[in-house]
Amino acid sequence: MKRFIFIVALALVAAADARATQRQLPPAGISWRPAGFVVLGTRPLAVATLATPAGVAYVAWIDHTRTRLALYPGRLEPPAVPLRGPAQVPSGQRWRLLATFNGGFKARAGAGGMVVNGVVEEPMQNGMGTLVVYRDGTIAILDWLGRTNPRQLVLARQNLAPLVWNGRPSARVLDWSAWGATLSGGSAVWRTGVGVTKQGDLVYAAGDGQTPASLANILGRLGAWRAIQLDINPQWPSFITYGHRGGRDPVPLVPNAQQSAYRYLSPDPRDFFAVYARAGGGTSVPFR
């Protein structure tokens, strides 16, 4: 009997290990191409271009089981932070750097707050869509109500109200004035956004000529269960992958003549996200 129980226990452990190491796959119906370098036998990043009624959208998918997300204050944004850090990808972490992408609005826009390693870098605001990473590495998007202790979080970045909630665009997407000031004064501009799928993977989208409604639709097509808009207007969109470890061979997914492919490898004025290979690092945002 003991031998039988032991064999059953081994089988259960093996099944659990198999589920834990099962490869995540990007959403179907899109012509994805792998990006970055191999992590644990596969590439945890995939990118694609999508034809939309407004033009081309540039999209990415990130396997949360093989990666860690980090958030860094920029050289100037937010303007007053307890610990600013390097304002670039730390040199000691570039050996596992897979991708970087833009953050949200400037602090003066009043679009929300920021938390890094449990420290409030910019005051959090209730009712804001909030991308968070918990201490166990889980990624989520919340409608912030002030019930979560920031000390429980690795990071949090707010940027306006949720754009997608429970797989549906926000009821406010048709009021484009609620989604940030545009340089052209119109609704259709460069917009970026980030979402989390039901499986916990991260998806990113950027495109010119997009309205809040069309961006929400793109993120929904990527499988986003919840999503927030990030920065807008032509100067700021960036999503960069790195073909080799050490931050080598940077490849911009989003075409932006105003930003270098080496953006975020030197001090940048704006806050940004970095995507690292999970192996070799803890859950906290590393500053060295």
C-alpha cells in the first residue's frame, strides 16, 4: 500500500512539473514571429504587425512563465521620487534583457501613480487602471480602489481608467477627450497600450491613427482580458527587443524616427518597462 501511495505521489509531482513547464503559446489567428533569445528551450517573446482600419498596428506577446517585468523611473519622470535609480536598464541586468517598452503619461497629466519595490514613487489614485506585479511574480491589471497595500507589490503603474475590462472595451472609449491630450487635437493619433490575458501573459500594442476604441479592439484581439492605455503621440511609442544577451542587437518593433534603438540603454527622461528572462533573478525590480 505504501509503495502504491509513493508511486501515485510521484505521478502527481511529475504531472505538476509538466504543467509548470508547459510552453505558453501566443493568441491564435495572428502571424507571430519569435523575438529575442531562447529562454528555457523557447523564445518567450513574439511580435507581429496587424492590419487595422486605421493602419498598421505593432503588437507583442510576452510569456509570463519565462519572464520578469520591471519598471524604472526616468531621469525626469516622475519628477520627485524617493529612489530614482539608473533611469536606464542596469548594466548588471543586461545579460538577461529581452525587451523594453514605453511607460505612461507624465506626472503632471494627473493620470495616476507608480510603485517600485513597494515604494510609492508617485501617489496612487483611486479609479485608475493599474498594471501590477505581485511578490510571487503574478501580473494583473486592477481598477485601483486603495485596498491593495503598495508594500505587497513589486511594481504598479497607473494610466487613466481601464481601457479593457473583462474582455470588453470600456464604456468610455467613445469619449476620446478622456484619454489624454493629443498633439493634433484629434482622436486618431499614435497610441500604445498594455494588457494581461486570462493566462496571465502580457500583450502590448502600438499604432498610428488609433482612437481609444480602436486600441481597445486591438488589445482585445490579442486576448487581453484587462488593459490600460500607455503613452500617446508620435514621440513616445517604443517597444524594443534584443537579439542577444547583453542588450545586443536591439530591434525596434515600433518605427519611431524620434527614438533610438538604444533608448533605455542610456538614461532616458521617461519611465519605462523592462522584460527580463526569469532565470537568474528574483521578483524585485533590480537597480544594479
